[in-house]
Amino acid sequence: MFDKFGEFDSAEEMNRAAAAQMAEGDTEAIMAIAQENGIDKEDAEDYIDGCVETLTTPLLAAMGKLKVESEDLQLGGITEDWKNCIMEMCAEDEALCAAVRRKGKELKHCMASLIKFSFENKVQISDKILDVTQVMHNGKLEKVHKPLYLGVPSNADAKRIIREYYLGEK
């Protein structure tokens, strides 16, 4: 990740780099900046063609970084949902967009905070639920072994943890 041009600290920094490449006529470099940062090829082409004045916006820069990081982390299941929650929050909060884009703020650390909360706040699942729960294990359907504890943050907790990590809010 971010091997060729490095990690940009903001959409503005990325736009300055793209503008410098445009001034040199290096459209391949602009496309490489876009690809490395999760910016759609079509958006880069629009910038090169002069249809838009900048390569990216704070929202697109944040979304692009999250896209690149999530691909690198091979997210799935609940971690994919958490990443999508961050993206939804970015769509509503420009300060969060800027924070996501900051150097040193990494999706893996936010995920670690969410997982830590999950383990620290797990709850025992009722035997009444487990008595009727069967799972496929070693190729056969089995009852779940008791006791079972699960911990997944509520939407409100997940949003609070995300804001704490990226924005330092308590």
C-alpha cells in the first residue's frame, strides 16, 4: 500500500501531487496516484480531461483509503460491516473524512479497537437459544457447546469507538 507515492495526509496533499504531475504532463503518474489511493479510474480520467478541477474530494480520498486498506486486510463478515459503517459516517462528517485520510490513522487499528471492545464486552448467550441452535462442524450438524459467549458492539458503540479512534473523541 502507498508504495509509489507514499501515504497522503489529506485530499489537498493528494490534489497538489496530482496538479504537479499534470503540470509536467504525466498522466500516467496521475493514474498511478489514483490507483494507489483507491480513487476510481473514471474520476482520474475526468481530472486529466479537465472535467473537474481536482483529482479528489475529502470524501473520495477517505473512501479510497478505506477501500485500499480493506482490500489489504481482506475484510469480511463483521469487519466489512464495520468498514462500511466508517464509510457511512464519512459521508455525513467531513472532519471524519479528514481524520481517516491522516497519515498514521490505519483501518487495522480501528478494527483492533472494535475487536478489543468485542472481547471485553462479550455476553453469555441464553441456553434457551443454544438448545435450538445447530451448526455444521466437521461435516455434520451438531448442537452448540455450552456456555457460549459473544461480543459484538452495538451500532452506537461501534460509531463511538470509530469516532474515538479517528477523531480522539470520548
